[in-house]
Amino acid sequence: MHDIARPEFFTPRHFNRLLRPFHPSSAPPQHHVMDLGLQGVHVIVTGASGGIGLETVKLFCALGANVTAHYNSQFGPIQELLASNANLQHVQANLSKEEAVVAMFESLSAMPHGLVQVVIVNHAIYPTLDVPIARMTLDQWNTTITTNLTSSFLVCREYLKHLERAPSTIKEKAAIVLIGSTAGKYGEANHGDYAATKSAMMYGLNLTLKNEIVKIAPKGRVNCIAPGWVKTPMAEEALKDPRTVYRVLATSPLKKVAMPIDVATQIVVLASSTLSGHVTGQVVMVEGGMEGRLLNRPEDLQGS
């Protein structure tokens, strides 16, 4: 049997040569920053005055996007950013009200940034009191469903309506990023209302929208980010309890609570048609590798 000589491109020496950066001897190494394709793209972030929303606004602004920061009642955190970000505008609306969402998108069309290209559906409430389903009032259930889920439907609906009338240059960057939660994947005892809204967004709404947006914008994409616990002002008090921290981290190999920037960067990745142009209908879990929930405390197992 004759030996067959390996082609040159299979040799380690050749691969090493390919991997070694080439720099002309007369010029210093050049460092390039990847263009995420967000420069001048109009992005609206709902619920922008909270921890994740605010960090997301900052990041999009830094990347050159034209950003609209939405808020309902807390304008203060957004106001502080306006002076230092010429590409930032703001809008107020109660997204639980159909007429308010319709009016918001109409007003955005007439504002400096023009038609919305990317929507980050970030707003939500998380009832702080622990209430099991057996004790939950219909009023609480309806309030959470309306505030989290119905409002998200309204935002997506009005966005798609305006996208239908948009020129192809606007449609090129079309994307929706929904914000889910580990509660939507694993459920959450005593917060069934919140878990139900997040599960609906992560699966039913996400997977439906990704098939519908392409009928309007052929390159349009819809994805979802699902964080676990995040160090936001809303979670700060709860995370002071060591027992809570233990339950949060017990099934996480990274053994740390996420920061808002951890979530914001993943939102930007999915919003970018450069990085995620062939990614749609996905749920990206940002929870440090969490494998589930601890259902029982040691005292719960005594006598079992």
C-alpha cells in the first residue's frame, strides 16, 4: 500500500500559520471593534426605569442606537441619562391601557427617532407578597395578567401594525426581544400569576410571533431572554436574606447572582441583526446554569 501524502492544508504548521495574526512590519497591530449593526437603529425599551431596563438603555445608547426609554410612573432614572445621551428620547404610557399603547406608537412615529425598528418588551410587575393559588384573589390574578401579558400583546400588536406601513429599510432591522424568567420555565410557588405571564411570553407568544413577523418583515426575528435572580433595586431587599441567596444559588454552577449588565448584553446580542440574523424563536436562559428549584427545606423533610 502506498503512503498518501497529506495535503499541505492539513498540517499543523499550516494551521498555525493561518491562526497567527498578520501585521505588516511597517504598521502597528490594529484593533477592530465589531459593528453590531445598531448604529442609528430605533430601539424602544419598555419599563426602562428599572434595573435591567436602565442598563439596557445605557448599552444601546453606547452602541449608537437611537433609543426610546419608556416609563409609566418613574421618570427620575431616565431623566438622569437624557443630558449625557443625545440619541435618547423618552415616552410615558400605561401599557395596560389599549388606547395608551396605540397613542404611544402614533406619537413615536412623529418624534425625532421616527418609526420603531426594534422592541425590547421589558416591563413587568412582580407581586411582592407570597400568595399561593389557593389564596390568590381574582383581582391580583387579573392585575398581573393585564400588566405583564396583555400589555406585551398590545405592544407587539401595535409595533407590527406600524411595521406593516414601514419602508424596507426599517423592516431590515425588525426584531422583538421579550423578557421572560426562570419562573416561566420552572414555575414559582406563591407567585403563580407572575409565572404564568412569563411562561406565556417565553413559549406561546414568542413562538407565534416569530412565524408572524416574517409575513410583514421577511428578516424579522423574535426571541426571548429569561433571567433568574438579578441584583436590581427591586430584588435588593430579598437578597439580604442568606436563606434566599442559598435557594437562588443552590442549583447554579456559577454560584453568583446576575447583574443587570449580564441581561442587557444578551438583549443586545438578540437585537443585533449582525450577531443574531439567523436566530429566531429562541429562549436564552440567563441564570448561571440553574438546574431547577429547591422545593424542600431541611425542616420540611423531617418526619417524612
